[in-house]
Amino acid sequence: MLIDLHTHLEGRVRPATAVALAADLGLPDRDWAAALTLPRPGTLTTFLDRVGASYPFFSSPDAITRIAREAVEDAAADGVDHLEVRFGPGTHVRAFGLDMDDVIAAVCRGFADGTAATGLPAGVVIAALRSHPDDLNAEVVAAATRFAGRGVVGFDLAGDELRFPDLERYVSLFRAAGAAGLGLTCHAAEAAPGVMARRAVELLGVTRIGHGTHIVDDPDVLAWCADHGVVVEMCPTSNWFTGALAAVADHPAPRFRDAGVPVVLGDDNPVQTGSSMAAERRVLHEELGFSPADLAELDRVSVAAAFLEPGQRSALAARLPR
Ligand SMILES: [Zn+2]
């Protein structure tokens, strides 16, 4: 099975769509394929530059709906069985003066259209950003809760954890998201030390950690995550392309597995890396030594840990190989 539990809408803008939308939006002529994609592993700066090149296309609800619909279509074509996509509306609301609810509704509409066309179920995980002001993030979570049960399934915190290490600021946001029934996750221990993952679980109540690669550097935190069933969302190729890993074979997936930490998989920013869920699963098997039994366990964890609408979990569980 392919259950994508960590991917960003901003990392799923098709280059061909960028070309078409650029004409509609009156953007300057440029080589959008080169602007959006990384031909080889780079640095976090070059990676974020390519992701940021997609931002001008989030300037209208219609464009956002198209991007969201195509994200579902592309995942379906990749063979994905369930899709959860993160999206940080604050960036685009602020840049383009859009209405927060209009932006989230546009994403939900695109996903519903994509699901109707392909049969692939897709949920939205709304992300607050560490670099954004508190009032903007409060607006983001309030809007996310209004769409709970109408396409939005989860809440996340993303952004530079080294420059913005304080998590206390987000306690009330995560409490509100959880009270609305949203699943909770947080990008943590991706750049910062492993202990930040434990703090995110304890302070924010998240059940999942995005990336979490530095957890393995701290044996106490690694054991704590295993004891508490903290699910780590792994995106090996993305970590390689940002320069966090010298080679994809250096990803700590085997160490999580050996420590008993439950793991799931995502393709993070597939347009930038040129990877996909099918490719990420091959990486786990061929580069990181995951056996068929390890992959079956990852599938079971993914079904249990996914943020789903009522009724979806049993439907997904029924598709697990027996
Ligand atoms: Zn991410």
C-alpha cells in the first residue's frame, strides 16, 4: 500500500500548470520547470528556493483549486491509496490579501474534485508557520477548525525550528485544533535536537512528528518515542535533497525500526525532488533495508496513524493485505 502522510501542496505544483497559470496571472516569462525542480541534491536554501517558486500560483482561489485537484490526480497516478496533504494558508493569505476561509475552501474543493475523478481519498492538514506572527497563526487555526469534517483533517506546525524554538506560543492553537477533532502533528527534530520532538509531544499533544531525523542522535528520546508510540513521518529523499543527509542511505529509518519507533512515509515535496511515494517505498526497501515484513508493519502503522474522517479508517484497514 502507499499511504502518503507527509507531503506539501506547495511541493506539488506541476511545472506545466505553472506555465499555464503564469500566463493567466500575468507573471513574467521564465523557465518554470527549472525554477521549481532540483535536478540533484542541494542545500536547504536551494531546496526552499524551489518550493518558494510555487508561491505566486497560490494567488487566487481558482488556481489553488486546480493545484489541489491535480495533486490528487498525480498521487492517484503514482498508485497512492490514501493522501494527506499539508498546506500553510497564512503565507498566501498574507501575500495576496486573500480571505482565509476562501483559500482553505479552494483547497478542499480541489481535493473533493480530485477524489471524485480518481477515487483517491485526500485530506488537508493545515499548517501554522513558526515564522508567522501569532495573530496570523491564530487566524489559521480558527479557520482550520471551521473546516473540520469538511475536508480538513489535521493541524501541523512547520518552519525554521532553530530560529523559532519556542513551542509554548502554540499550545493554545493545538488545544483548539484538537478540540475540533483535528489530528495533530508537528515538524520537529528535523534541524533541531531530538529533544524538540519530545517537547512537541508533551506540550502540543501531537501524535506524530514530521521528519524527526535528529531523534536518533539522542538514545533517551529515541527510547521515549518508542515507549510512547510517537509516530515518525519519514521523507528520505527530501532529507537528502535538502542536504540534511549526505546520501539517502544515511537516513535513520533502520534505527527507528530497530528501536521500535512506529514509522510512516511521505514524499514531502515531490516536484522539487522528482521522487514519489512509489519511489520512496523503493528507497526504504532497496537502500534502507526494509523487508517486506517491515513494509507491512509500516502500512499497519499508517492506517492507524492517518488523520481520517469517520468511517475512512475501517475502509482503509480493509485494504491491508492479510
Ligand atoms: Zn514537511
